[in-house]
Amino acid sequence: MISRIIDLAEQINNGSNYAIADVSEWETVSIQAIGLAGTMTIAATINGGEITGSVDGNKWNATDFNPVQAINLTTGTAVPAVTGTNIFRINPIGFQYLRLGDGSTATATKLLLFCTKPY
């Protein structure tokens, strides 16, 4: 298995109150918010904001985010937001850009993504 841990705390705490990650190369993403204040919605898109006919969009231009659910690994329940100190998993990933938070007041000491894929 190939894996990578990404900390998005700087993004979510910079005043925007959301963080976006390009997770297109991964099969599974697990999310853990440490020191979470508020609730972070989970949304995703495959629209990188590129002009029509182009495929060179990026996470900063991404648009048309839609709510997605993650599995709370404590309860096994599908949920639309990250809350508390639990770990949440999305598998398989069917989108390119993952957004956590919606611009409201959510912040976190750490916002960790554990991304994995087979060799």
C-alpha cells in the first residue's frame, strides 16, 4: 500500500474556514480533525474550474462542490460532516477535489488526511 498524510490545518485556520485537497490519485481517504471547534461539512467536486475544453484546473479554482458522506469509523454510520474526535473514511473516492468546511467558523489544531492506494 502507498500512503501519504496531509495536514490541512493551515488552510482551514487561515480565515477561510475551509480546506481543499486534490485527492484524485488516491483510492481511500481518512479524515481526522484534532482540536476541532465547530463542524466541518464534507463536499467534493470533479470540476477544477478550468475553461471549457481544458482539463488543467486546480483546487483553488474548483467549483460546484456537492455534499458527500464519509463513514464514521467509530459508529459505522455515513455522515455529511466531521465532528468530534472520530476518524472518518471515504472509499472509494469518486471525485477529484475534497473540501472540508464551508466557510463557517470551523477550525482545528490539526486536520489530517490519510490517503492510500494499492501498489
